[in-house]
Amino acid sequence: MTKKRIYIAYTGGTIGMQKTDQGYAPTAGFLTQRVKANPEFQRPEMPEFAITEYSDLMDSANMTPQDWQIIADDIRDHYDQFDGFVILHGTDTMAFTASALSFMLEGLTKPVVVTGSQIPFAELRSDGQHNLLNALYLAASHPVGEVCLFFNNKLFRGNRTTKVHADGFDAFDSPNLPPLLEAGIHIKPSPGVQALAASGPLKVHPITPQPIGVVTLYPGIDSTVIGNILKQPVKALILLSFGVGNAPQRPELLQLFRDARDREVIVVNLTQCLQGKVNMAGYATGNALSRAGVISGFDMTTEAALAKLHFLLSQPMSFQQRLDAMEMSLRGELSD
């Protein structure tokens, strides 16, 4: 039986860092050397793999939409030569990258697994070996044809994830969708969670940097705070509101949103809560937002909504088409 071939792209991040006089930093060639020298990765059950280290290894805090494009193009360029892909990435913005890739890669039928670690691969007690080993194994033996994020024994849909722990091994969660798979003693799919169904050929959509604002509501927030953001040349605003999508029902605030709609600025309502979804029909305060032209983000994460806005604003679409697409599930990013 022919072994599966998996392409590993190391973009940077903690997993491949080495201790230096200035602290931990990505070092060219170091991760590849350590992985190839580790006998666990050469076991007969493991797939064949090739590692590419990006020339500009980076801390993921420096990740930009241009870097999302580099990763997506890299997958496209190697798509026909490999059976799956593992993207090694820093944890700080991993959920943003996984979300962005999900929208960029249309027609994906092969697994793209984004992973990394909280402790460098070469250090004692590192979670890097475990995460990479499992990501490789799952990509080959339990392939899911979508962009996923693997961390601490759980394979999540990438655009449903958010980082929930700054320095723990259980760093990621998918608040509104159970994991696709859990890798315990046995590898078990979650009941009732269906992988996305797609058919090729793969189409890689472009993403370009877009001016998008994000504001978190708090009790007593002055309307001028939001007004000042909307005075900037933003094309969209993510509003992190209370509960099921409620905001202060102040005339001047609602007028700001009406004016934004008239200028074709997309205003998306997301909940600050970790779980649950926006329902602007439930309370008068939420209903007032809807009448002012604010659209619902339902149960999307902030990371998914931001990546989706970047994606839609980068495509040749009308304002109304973008509004409609934001409230539709394109890649399983929101619940029906």
C-alpha cells in the first residue's frame, strides 16, 4: 500500500524556536533537523512528509493578510503532489489564519491542518512533538477535506476556533461546534458533526488588506468612540455587543449605524459571549440595531468574522452581495 505524502509548511512560531541570548526565536533549519532526527516520525505507521521552512520565519503576532496569501498560494502550488497539508504556525494568531485559509481555499478536498505548540519542539515537556505527530497522522489516516486546527488531542474546524488560554496546553476551543475528532486512546469523531462536503478543482481566492474596525461595547460607552472609528476610511465594523446582540438604544448611536449603511460600510453584530449566537429579534435593543442596518454575525467567532470580511471585501462583489454572504455559511463558519 502506497504511503500518503504530507506537505509541512513551517511559517514560524514557538514550535520551531531555539533559545538564544535574546530569548526564544525561530531559527532556520532547526525544526527540520529535530523532526528528521526524531524516530517517532519515522515509524511505519507514519506518512511520508516533506518540510518547507519559509525564508522569513515569523512570530505569528506579525502575521498579515499578505502572509495568509503566501500560505494559500503555497498549498495551491503543491496541491497535486501531496495528499494533505500541515501548517506550523504561532498560536497567537493561529485561529485567524485557519479562518482565512478556510475562505480562500474553495473546493478543498484534502486536509489542511494548522497546528503549533506552546513550548518549543526541542524543549523538555514540549507539546510540539505531540501536536505535529498527531496532525501528520490524522492528515494521512483520518483525512478531513477542510481547513482544521489541531491542538491538545482535538481536531477542530479551523474557522470555529479561538484561543482561550494564553499559556496552557489546552490553548484552543471551538465554543459553538464540537471537535471534528478527538485523539484519545481511540480516535473518535464527534457524533452529529459532519465534515464539509466539497468537490474540486481547488480555487484559491485572493485576500488583500482591508480597513476593518472592531469595537467592544461596555456600559456607558460614548457614541463618539464608535463615531470616531466610523469617521475613518473603514469598509466594515465588527460590533461586539452584549448577550444575544444587544446594544444601548440611543438615537445618536443608531443614527451612526444608519449613516454607515448609507455609505456602504458593513456593520456586523457579534456577541461578546464565548458561546451562543446573536438574535437581534429577541429584544428591543437588538431589534433597533437591525432596523438601523446592522447585520447579524450569528455564532461566528471574531476571528472568523474578521477573516470573512477580508475575504468578501477582496472579491469583486456588490455591497448587497457582501451583506448576504456575511449571513450565509460559506465554509461551515456559522450554524444553520
